Amino acid sequence: MVDNELREQAHDVDVTVWVGKSGIEAVTDELRDQLGDRKLVKVKFLRAARGGSSTEELADELAEAVNATLVETRGNTAVFH
């Protein structure tokens, strides 16, 4: 039930973190800070960041790196809680 509520709320959240060619290491501090300030953070994975990895793989790695919950991935975007 909570997951569906978070997904519905995520629909109205704007992307505030972009992962580019520097990879997820470059945004872990920023994502951690934003998660401290708000319930949901939407992250966009640019083509340069993906390389041979899928958005889901990168999102899982990023969630683990900042000790967050991955709410969903859609296209090249992920939502964290």
C-alpha cells in the first residue's frame, strides 16, 4: 500500500538530480542531502552515465550507496525514498 502511495506522489516530483558521465559517485552526497530534506527525490540517468548498464542497475547501486529505498524506475528516471 505504501509503495503505491509513494508512486502516486512521485508522479508530481520534478527531477532534481542528474547522473552524467561522472557516474553515481558524483551525486551520492547531493542525493543524500536532498533525501534529508524531502520525502522523494527523482533522479535522471543521462545516456553518458548508463554506458553498458541499465537504469535499474544504476538505480539499485545508487540506492545502496545512499542507504535509500528505490521506489520505482521509469524510462531513464528513478525515484528514491
